Amino acid sequence: MLVDLNRGLEPPALLDLSRVAELRGCTETRDGGALRLGAGTTYTDVLERHADTLPGLAAAARTVASRQVRNRATLAGALVLGDPSSDALAALGAAVAAVEVAGPHGIRHIPAEAFVTGPGTCDLGAEELVTALIVPKADGPTAYAKAGARNAMARAVCGVAIELHPLARTVTACVVGAAPTAIRPRTAEALVADAWDDLDDRVLRRFGELVAEAVDPLPDARGSAAYRRHIAGVLATRVLDRVWDAR
């Protein structure tokens, strides 16, 4: 909203939903395997209340802007903004989270990685409202890494989030900033599952190569398509190595 206001794009009206109690707070899902975060959940809420249960989301939240922004900015707001380089989008995609949307025709649940449909657009109807995020609890090591113009206060040129699931012997990953939408590199994920008992440096490198092949970068002032593809592969290799060592 502030980005648009600073550009002189003033809407005819602004509605503040921050005091709507039903859009705040956190509850467990019925099976206890996930948390339902109200759409008003801020980055600071995640860091102070849910870092142990949702470490991947907390890792991404720590990289977002300044403390003042994290105190006000919400996860749902980051998604509705339609930013395909969103740190939260990467973590939610790797967690296989869902976006809960309510409207005149009922409630929909949309996979987080599919919610942003392009730069500045999302899967939200004119009469719909994001009401919550359904985020599975981490069941193994998680990590997030991004590349940007500087170490802090910068949008990701590319970001990679990975969650390891030791009991299922699988990995889930999500890449942002390297395509018009978030990318789940499923071929790379399948490689790790197949090589679970023999995951060595060769597999790590191949994982990064498959991630680089899966992305479809758009060049801009922050990086060329070739640079983004290269960074996606490098980050993917490093993040997988990190979670594998922590298993």
C-alpha cells in the first residue's frame, strides 16, 4: 500500500482491518499437524511466537526489511502484493502451506506457491479476502537463503527455501525471484528422494543444476536472466547442504 501511495497511486478509500480479531491469532488445525495463522499475523508475530514450530518461515521473516516494517507488515499482505520475489512466499511454498480465501461463494484453499500468479497479481477475486494461512509444522531441518543487492533491507534477487522431511525421506523446495511466479522444482525434489541413502556432493551439485533448469527468470535492473538462473542453482545447492547436515 505504501509503495503505491509513494508513487501517487491513491485509492478512493482505505479500510484498516488490523483490529478485526477474527483475522489475528493462531490456532492448530484439527489434526494438529499445521497452524492456522490469521491474515493479520505479522512477521514479528512469527519470530516471537512461532519460530520453534515454523522455523523455515521464521528464517525468511528475519531477512525482511527493518524491525519497524516487520512489526506492521503481514504475511498475507506480502502475498496479496503479488511479489514473486517475496521471502515469505519462498518459505510458505517449501512448507507446502495453503492460503485460505473467503468470499461470497465460500472458502477456498490455494497452494501458497500458486497464489502469486505474476508480478503484481494474485489468485484473489474482487470480492474475496485472505483470511488465514495454513502452514504445516516443520518435521525436519529447514533453511532459507537469498541473494540481494546488499545483506539487509533489500528485495531478493533470488531466494531458495528448503524443508527436509526425514520420516518421509523427501524434501520440499521453493524458489522465488527467478520466475514470474514461485517455483517448486519437483524434478530436483524427486532426485533427493531417490538418492536419500547416498546423498553426496555429486547429488548436491545435480540438485542445484535441476533447480537452475526449473526456473524462468525475468531480467530487470537487479539482475539478468542468466545471473538469476546461476544464483538459483548456487543457493539451492548451499541450502540443501545446510539442511542435510542438520538432519
